[in-house]
Amino acid sequence: MALLSKRATRTMHAAQVVFVRFAIGALVVLAQARLRGVRLAVVRRDLLLLRGFFGGMAVLAFFVGIERLPVGTATLFNYTSPVFTATFSAIFLHERLRLGSVGAMGVALLGVILVVVGQGQALGGAYVWQALALSSAVLSGAAVTAIRAARRTDGAWEVFGAFCVVGMACALPFMIGAWHAPTAGEWALLLAVGLTAAAGQILMTHAALAVTAATAGVIQQVTVVAALALGYVVEGDPVSVLSLFGAVLTVAGVSVAATR
């Protein structure tokens, strides 16, 4: 999804790609409800609104990061979110945050700093865009915390549907005035972005109830490795030795923090 989004933002504004992605996701939610003959039942509107807002703004920040940065770098920053999920879960869901997790978070933070410095050198700056991409992780952490709270009362499709609807509202103000009429090829690319995003999100939302946050946090780091590899091999993205070392530290730190 990240690689497809990178290609889509070459000719279209990131907010447009985000809006269409969410629109496709909303259509998928409605289609499955009709095919299964079930009604979407919302229980905790407040939690679903929080999930949609934080998630929508996280995706918007992530896609702008993808537009301006190598896809692997933007994805790495975004997928440090388990660190923030653990922090927010400790604060708002009263889950225990162990000393080992704090130490692992420190390792991850060091890795992020090395990536920022290394990629800043490789890209000739771009520190503002790196900060924006990192902010998507903070927002994602808040969104996942809301998901875990909402899944105690609401179904996966309801949670995902709220994410899409509120996410569209988040992207709309930034899309106005920047809309680009897509060609047939661009529509195909947008459809691919929307479908891969919908598949990933609904699988993640289903798993949130059955898989521990620790397990999910470690598995998510596979996305970082895949994005870095695809960006380097397919897109020819620059990756400095310092950035690569920082990426290894970050992935390791996040993985350990998620299991503590």
C-alpha cells in the first residue's frame, strides 16, 4: 500500500489519495454489510469518533510523508507507533508499562534520531517532512489505543467504517482546491491503494481483539522491512549507512518494547 501510495502521490495531492482511499474503504464496509444482510450497529460513538479522527489525521500525515520522503523512511517513522500505543495504553487504559519497555523505547528513539540525521544528510534536509511523518506515529498510537478500547463493545466492521467516514472528513479540507482529475491509469492506482489499505485495516482490526498488543507490535515491523526493501529496490530510494543502522535499532527497539 505504501509503495502504491508513493506512486499515486507523484501526480496527485496526498490529501486526494487519502480521501479516495477512505471512500473505497467506506464502500467496502457498506458492500459487505449488504452482502451479509447485516446492519452496522454502533455502540460507543465517542470511541469510534476518536479512532476515526486520530486515524484519519495519522494517515494524512503518513501520506504527505510518503509524498515528500522515501517510502521506507516514511513507513519506518509511521511504524514506531507501538511505542506510543504502549504509552497511551498505560495512561488511558491503565495497562502496565514495564521498565524494560521504557529502555527499549529509548533504543527506538536513538534509532529514529540516527535515521533523521542520516536521511537528512542523504536528502539534503527534509527535516520538517521527517517530523511530519513521525507525527503520524503519535497519532497512530492514539488511534490504536482507541481501537483496542472500542473493540470491547463494537465490531471490527463498525470500527473500520468509522475510520473511513471520519478519515474522509479529515482529508476533505486539504483536498479542496487540489483535486486532480485522475486518468484511467491513476484511477486503477487509487483503487489498488484503497483495496490494499482496506484489506490491511480490517485484518488488523479483527486481530486487535484476539492478538495481544505485543504480538501485533512485533508483526507490524515486517511492514517497515518490506517498505525499506521495496523503496530501495523498486524506487531507488537513497539509504545511508547511518540511516540503515538507525532503522535496525528502531525496529529492534519497537519490537522489544511491544513485547514487554
